[in-house]
Amino acid sequence: MADTAYYDILQSALPDSVFVERLVHGISWTAAVLSDGSVGVAMHTPGEMVPRMFGSLIGLPLNQAGQAMLSWNMEEASEAFAAVNAFYNNPTCGFLKPEAKTLDGIDLNDRTV
């Protein structure tokens, strides 16, 4: 069984009020645009060898789309990571600390990462 603790931490803060609006697939990167205007990217990992968890992440609430980070369908997992990155790249999520230094870490649910 895979340890999903880090994914669970990321998943736990994802809202149901923000939706995946658009996905753009590049050669090396996948980008996601959320309904609040946030944009994120993730490494594009080609591979549709197993069925997708969801037909499409477009239109799904972010907390549901984020579940696909654990998909064994690599295309879908790349899309999910881009969408999750879009959320965490937005200063309003409370995750970013502009004054932080590289070695400070971030405290999520009493865990420093």
C-alpha cells in the first residue's frame, strides 16, 4: 500500500467552491486554469494505459479533481497536479508566505513540510 500522507495534506484544503475551468497540454507541462483565475502547471507525464478516474477534470470542483493526483492514469494525474498547484500558487489560499525563506518550511495541519 502506498503512503499517501502528503497527498492527503494537499487534498484536505482543496475547496468545493472552485472548479477546474481549463486544461492545456504541452509537450513537457500541463497547465490548469481554475474558476477563480488561478493558474498552475505540473510536469506532463504521457500515458493513458489505465482508465481515468474521471471522464474529464474540466468542470469538477477542485476538491474532487484533486483526488486524481493518485490516478494511475498519468495524463489525468498530471492534470490534477496542475489544478492543485493552481490553488496553492494563489496567495489567497493562505499557503504562500512571501516573507518566508527557503528553509523555513510550511506548517500544514501541524506538519512542517
